[in-house]
Amino acid sequence: MIRSLCKSSTWRSRSVVEVKSKFGAEFRRFSLDRHEPGVFKDFCQFIVNLHQLFRAEIYISYADVHGDLLPINNNDNFHKAASTAQPVLRIFIQLQ
């Protein structure tokens, strides 16, 4: 039974991606479903609320597995970022 729980826990943790969001000197952590992260527009609104950036235009980028900064500006980029993050998706917020 313990082994079964460990496998279940491991499987569950693989379907969730931990996100570390940075804006200036402020960091926030949250998690996303790796396989169904949602849509970019909702994600962007969540980030605005999380960092309290109301009425601000923002630019979101992430560090890929090679350390390159890539934009998150549409659904495709957002899904790619969530599905390839290992182990943490590091995102960076900038004002436009």
C-alpha cells in the first residue's frame, strides 16, 4: 500500500509544474497543471493580480531548459513553457 501511494504521489507531481514568478525584487510561487495549463489570457490576468500590477502593460518571459529567455505572449508559447519546464518554470515579468 505504501508503494502504491508513492507511485501515485510521484505521478501526480509530474502532472503539476511549479512556477516561480519574478517582478523586480518580488518573487511569487504557484503551480499549474502541466498538461492543461489553461489559456494565456487567463494566465496573464492571474499574474497581474498576483503581483498587483493593475493598469499596467506587462511582458512575460521564461527561462527555457538552456537558460535562454523566451517570450510568453500567446497560447502556444504558454503551453510550451508549461510542458517543458523542469523542474520549475521560472517566469520574469517586466513593464512594457
